[in-house]
Amino acid sequence: MFKSSSIYLLTSIINRAIPFLLLPFLTKYLNPAEYGIVTVITIIISFSYPLMNMSGNLLIAKNYFKNESGIKAINSNHFIIVLGSFIVLLIIYTLLDKVFKVQFDVPYYWIFFVLLVGIFNSLNLNYITILRCSNRVFKYGQYEIFKSVINVGLSLLFVIAFKMSWQGRAWGMLISLIVYGSLSFYMQRKEGIIDFSYDKEVFKSNWKFALPLIPLTLSNMVMNFSDRFFIKEMVGIKALGIYSVGYTLGMSILVYTESFSKAWQPWFFEKAKEFDKNSRVVYRSVFYYFISLCVLPLIILAACKYVIYPYLINKQFAYSLNYVLGVAFAYSLQGIFIVLYSVLVWLDKPKVIGTTSLVTLIVNLILNGWLVSRFAAMGAVYATIATYFIMVAILLFYCIKYFKLRSPV
């Protein structure tokens, strides 16, 4: 697992470096309001894509080790769910056309493109999940790195050379996903792990797995959306742009948490087939050491906040540095949450995850509305920390109950 983690760490560093590489250019060529529109586009992507994918990557990761011979049928019938989700969301977003124009200053045709690209994103996400589960970490690394290069290259070309403003950054993101989604579909067809067949029983099984996890998907979407919504409505689009820069810097802790979780899930699902007393001790040790090591990147970020970050951004975004450490701490809690819910997925407890996610979704909305009204954009940081803390506490309780997750010794 640790060898895989090093590869995932490298790819995570490169992927998470994209916002940093782009920040000096975007904050130079875009004003805070334009950067705020880029943020809205990113939010719509974060809001739509998980709902379209319907936990397909989790479905594939779990069944790869439980039912490897059936992966083709599972993957193919999941793609039908993705197409259905696309149609449903397209209808909903069409009905909300005026909301996007008036509230978010985003033309409707952008919404259509975002949803269309969501199909390619699902193909890409499911394929890289299969690469992780089959331990093809070097191919995974090459795949992700070249995707990042295209993303950065096109964004800089469109924003700087073609002077396309916020639309240049949006096109850079979307075109890179189209290219790699198409490549993912081609590779899956070549490897014989997707076709256009329909299996009623497999489809029902996929849907039965995905349905209880819809609240988890909604919760993730709300966490990525609600803070920005309340900031825009209560503080303004300029404040949203500044907050988003700080949020981007704080999210750099995902370099650590994502690299661990990407190695963790395949390792855990593979070992879970033969878990005994000794295996549980190993699991508990790895889990608690992961929590302990979350402190190190927080210390590094604290140093970067004063030494490096001020030179990455334009002076008009300087206040964004106040949000960095709070956002980083919140996402370290999210990393712990991901590790915990993998256990409950394997134990076939998706309802526990769904119920927890639904409760914390409501809590997050209440906290954002209350705290942003009192502390402006900083209130959104407090709300995010509190929400993830509650999620971790609830899932830790159930992992102790069902999996005897107590101490590392």
C-alpha cells in the first residue's frame, strides 16, 4: 500500500499544483468578480458530477474484489444510470434556467456543456478506479499527469493568449475532461470491461447500492456549494472570489489525504475478504497513524501561509490567506471520513452512511446560514470544520460498533 501511496502522492501533488500554477495568472488576468464566476462553474461541476456518477467508482472498487468476473456487467449497467442521471439533471437545470442567469451570472449553455462533459467525467473516474484496483499505479500516474498538463496548458492558452477571461479557464477544464473521458471509454472497450449490454438483475443491484448513498452525494455537493452560496448572497461576489482563492490554497492538504485514500480503498477492499484478528490490528494501526500524520501537512501549510503563498497571489486577494488553515483542517477531517466510510461500505452499511450524510447536510446549511451572517466568509470556514467533525464522530462510533475499531494496540 505504501508503494502505491508514493505514486498517488506524486500525482496528487501535480494535480493539486494546478490551482497554484494557475493562481498567479488567474489573479492577474481576472478580477475578483470574474474569478467568482469561475468558482460558480467549478461549483456546478462539483454539484453535478457526483450526482451523475451515483457512486459508480465506489461500486466498482468494492465489487472488483468481491466479484471481479462481473465487473464488465456492473460497469456497463452503471453507465446506463449515468445517462439517465444526465437526462434528469438536464431537465431540472432547464427549469432553473433563470436562476443560473440571475443568481450566478452563468449563461444556460454553459450548464448544458457542464452536464454533457459529466458523462465523460464518469467514464474517466470509473476507469482510473479500475486502474487503482488492478494495481496499475504507474499507468494511473501517467494518465492523471497528462490530463493535468492538458488542463493547465489549455487554460493558460485561452486566458492569456486568446484573452477569453473566465470562459478560457472553464473551457480548459471541460475540454481536458472530454479528451480523457473519450480515451477512458476507448481503453475500457479495448480491455473488454464495458459494452452496451443491459442486465436487469445487475442494473437493480447497482441501483440498490447507489440509492442509499444519494444522501452522501448530496452532502458532498452541499459542502462544495453551500458556503459559496451564502457568501455570495450575504457578502457578495467579490468576497466569494477572495474566499475561493484561500479555499484553493487550503485544499492543498488534499495532496496528502487523497494520495492515502486512493491507495487505502483498494488495499482495504482486498484485505477485507480475509480479515481476521491480526488484520484488524494492522487496519487500526494504519488508521491511527494516518490521523497522527495529518498534523504534519497542517504545520507545513502554516509555514507556507507566511513564506510562500503571499508571492503566489495578487495583492487584491491578500485577505484570502486568513482562510487557509481553517479550510486545511476541515479537509484533513474529510480524509478521516473517507477512510471510515470505506469500512461501512464493505460491511454493507450504506444506510448508515446515507443517514449520517443527510443529517450533516441539514446541519451544514443551518451552520452556514448562521455563521456567515455573523462572521462573513470566515463563518463558512467554521461551518465546514464543524460539519466534518460531526460526520467523523458519527462514523467513528459505527466503525467501533461494527468493526471493533478502538486502539492500535
